[in-house]
Amino acid sequence: MAGYRMRALSWWVTLPDLEIGNESVFDRIRQRAETFARANADTAVIFGAHFRWDFLPFWDILHDYLKETARILDEYGIQLFDHHSCTLIHRYNNPAEVRELMFKYMRHLPFPPSREAAASWSFNGERLDSWRMIDRRTDAPAYVRQYSADMFCFNNPGFRKAYRKYLQRLLPETGIRGLMCDDMIYFGGFYQCSCPHCRAKLKFELPPASDTSFWGNWGNPRWIGYLRMRRESVGEFMKYVKASLPENFPLMSCCTSGAYGGNNCNAQSPHEFLRGDNRLNLEICGNEPGDVPERLASCSYHAGISKKYHVPVTAIGYGFFPDSAEHLWALNHLNGFSTWFSTLKGNLGLSGELLKELPDDASPVARAFAFEKAHPELFSGELRSACAVYFSETTKTDSFFGACETGSTLDYRELMSHLSRAGIPAETIFSFPENASGIPCVFLPSAAVMTPEEKSGMEQYLASGGKVFSFGPENLTGMPQHPDGSFEDLHWLQHQQFGYSGKDEWVKLRNGFFRNLSRRPSGIMELVHQHGARLPEIRAEGFAVSLRGNTAHLLALDYDIQLHPLDRSRKQRSSVDLIEHAFVRNTAARIYTDRAVEKVFCPLGGSALIRQNVIELSGNPMYLILCFQEKNTGPRK
């Protein structure tokens, strides 16, 4: 399962596409299918018909379009996945809001219904409005301002039954081959949901929003229980969705990254998603390329989840030109992921006439997909690591220190970024190995809260000969348990300071276990070189390195970004800039290895010349794949 690969592109649905009586609709489907096939895509994912419950009066039309799309794509050997929000519904409160909504989110389609009209909408014998999440601050339906939306509660039994009934229509009426069930988190934040069904899952009465002894107080066990209920509710619903589909039907849910304390706010947890999902999604938000070491930390988290649960990862990223699309593809293959590339033209705030000047979704990634299809052997095999980094989920969920972006998750991401800049392959783990044969040493960043099971697993690993290097605070003594100021405004999420300081000194406490009280300990690289797994040595300044089978994959870390001239004409700003070029910078001209290299591929441009165990680069390649000779020729002189 974890070896599953897909080459996916977004298939955008626009209003003219739904003129299903017009023969030109089918001509456009075929023309686009041909471009996907020329780009060597094997999967098309619906993008555009997103807030699916807003389509309720038009499901027959939409399903007819999806059926024809799936049929034509199948002729080209391309499978169609649906992608829709199962919980969000567009709603507006005044004319100014509807104008803003239709400017920002026309890509979601169709026209949003008025609240007056939507109040009478029903399905499966129930009013849709009766399924809405409730905000504890108002005890009224919760409003997700960022999307101009209300949201359905996945603990509501009426909603669950209705969504299952919809899926029982969707699959036979469309012929889709997979589903991305989107928006399975609490978009409105901590105060959702206080509906009767959510409150019934708690073993206590949910306090009013004014009770600061509960809300935002990680020293209160009931607060931790409330957060756990929300995470588990997501998992329970995805398990329900899985049971509503044919056995082994491809299913995934949108997940930005589990490597952040902010996951507590919306209850996002890949561990819970995978109670139902058999594919793991990673949404790489923002610019591509972005902060590559930060990206690599988030990817490592997902790669660790993939290995733990034996599921494949498909990562979606956004761009408009080849440099972004190809970098996304390389970033994904550095981590063993499949690629789903998408433009995001609806976020640019440009007229339809100007948007025609930009490439379609297929052409930017065509070269990379063609290389992947031609050389599948270069992307197979397990990732190999010099060391492992333990991610403490319990610290993230059960402590204020873990819930803040300035706390334990920051220490994890900084360590992963430090290792990637040093060219050291490292993997993320969520439980300790049974023995040290595959992973000789583990770094434990700021794991201030560990369960008895975690501690027992660590002791078993140490007894097998493994080494653990733990740093940062080892408990919460003296640490704040709640924000200094307002909890509701979330200012604390990015700005809370803990005032913690610890001596930067590695101390051996017992056989195999070492402690350093600093959150920014020195000597990490030396410890990896001394105690890590013996892997091929690769010196490649400015490149991140991953090892898979008999190959090494190298990705440039730093870029000069050039925006397209149309970026200045945008009427809307989002997290994605209109990047036209990404020029590699600060990379070595020569790469040194202690293994003989038989062949070097530069699939995204540039070139390389092998001179014994030295690879000379020209043309600033973004991505390299080194193929080692089967037999070691001995150490470099």
C-alpha cells in the first residue's frame, strides 16, 4: 500500500462546464483529457464543485458532468477522483458579504443560496440547517468567517445518515474511482462544537465560554478531554465514511500538516483521519518553492505517519509555472510521496481574459511526470535514515507548551530543518522501535509529556542497545498552562513566551540515555555522525539528501524567486504568489561521496559530470538523483 503512486492534476469545474446540454461541453472534456494524457497524468481530481451541499438542487446536472468526464478520462487511462467539502456550506448575511464571497470563492460554485432559501432545504427527511455546528460563545450556529460559511457537525446522526445516502448516489451516478472527503476539521476553532450530540460525548457539562478555568486551560483535565473528544469525533466520522464505501475504495481527507501546535485549534490529526482513510493527503499551502527546510519538516512528519500505518501519501501543492510544479514534484519524491499539482487561478483576482495568458494545470508538470513514468525504479524502495526524531503527540495535544507554535512543535521542526540543511537523512517516528537494529539512535525534542506506554517503549528500545538523546524541558514544572492574556483572540498561538532556559550540556544519565536541558542544544551533528546508522557519505552543500535503495535524491534548499508581471495586477491577495521562476542559489559546484556513482540524473535541468567519486555540476540543477554502483569501490582518497 505505501508503495502506491499517482501522478495527479486538478480538474477544474467551471460554470460553462455545467451547460450539459451543449455538445461543446463534451468537446472540452476530451480536449482537456488529451492534455492530461500528454502530461503523463494518471489521475484527475475534481476541483471547483466544492461546497457540495450547495449543489443540492443541481446534483443531477453535476453528476451527469462527472459521469461523462470519468468515461472520457477512462479512455485515456486516467482515473477520476472526486474532491468536495462534506461539511461546509456558503452563507452570507448581507449584500456586501455575498459580493466578497463570489469574488473570492467562485471556484467553489455554484451561486450561494440566501439564508431564507436555504432554511427550507432538506435531504433524507431533515432540514440541512438542523445539522449545523454550534458555537459555545453564542449558542447559535457557528460561522466560519474565513470561508463565509456555516458548517455541519459530523457528530450529528442525521447528517451522518444523509452523507452516507449521498455517497450511495454519487458513486454509481458518476463512476468516480476515488474520493477526497474534505474539511473534516473544526474550521471555526476551539469553541466548536457545543451541539447536543457533541455535548453528549463528554462526561461533564460543557462550561460557558466565559469560564477561563476551563477554556484554554491545559492544566484542567476536562479541557484535555474536550480536545480529545473533538479529535476522536473526526476519526469516528471517517471510519463511518469508509464503511459507506466499497471495500478498499480510495479515500483521503485534506491535511495541511500534523507538525504544528495549531492542530489543537481545529482538531486536525492524521492519526484520526487514518481510522477511515486508506490514503494520506498533505496540502502544501503557500508558495512553492517556499521555506524548503520547513516544508521538509512537515513532509517528514507525514512520511513517519505513512510508515507507521502503511499508507501512501499524496501531497498537493500550488503553482502556475514549471519551476513551482517541478519543485513540488521533486520535494514529494524526496519524501516518497505522490504528486497532485494544481493551479489556483481563482485566488489571483485577475480577469478571465488575463487568466488565459497563464498555463493550464497539465503543462507545468509534464516534464517531471514523463521522467517519473520512464524511470519508476528510481522512486522505489524504503527511505533510509541516519537517525530518527521522535514526535511527541502527547506533548502537542495535552500541554499548553505543545499547543503553541513557540513550543515543542517548533523544537521538532527546527531540529528537522537543521538536519536537512546538513544533508543528513532523518526520519520521524511516533513510537520507539522494538530494537536498535534499524535505528541506532533517536532524538527526543522537548517531549515534556509522555504516557506510561511511551516511557515503556523507550526503555525497551534502550535495553536493546539503542541510544536516546533527549533535550528541552522534561516536564511542565514552572511552565504556563494557559495564555497570559486572552484565549479567544489566539494571539498566544504565535507569540506566547515560556521563559524557559536550560543548560546546553549533554549528560549521560544511564546506559544509552543522554539529556540536554537546552531547547537549542549544540553538538547534534557530531552525535549523529558518532552514533547514527552507517550510510553512504554525501557532501553536497545547499542540498537536502534522502536515500532510497541504491539511489540518493538531492534537492536544492534555497531559491531566488521571480514573480510574473501579472502579479502586480491582482485584485486579491492570498497565500500563493504568481511565481514564474525559482532560481537555485547557494549550492555546491561539486558533490563528494564515499561510494562510486554509476549514473546521475538531472530531471529538471542542469547537468552533472562524474569524475570518480566527485560529481561536478553545471547549470544549477534543482534536483539530482545519484545511482550508486552495486559494489563499493572503497573510501575516497
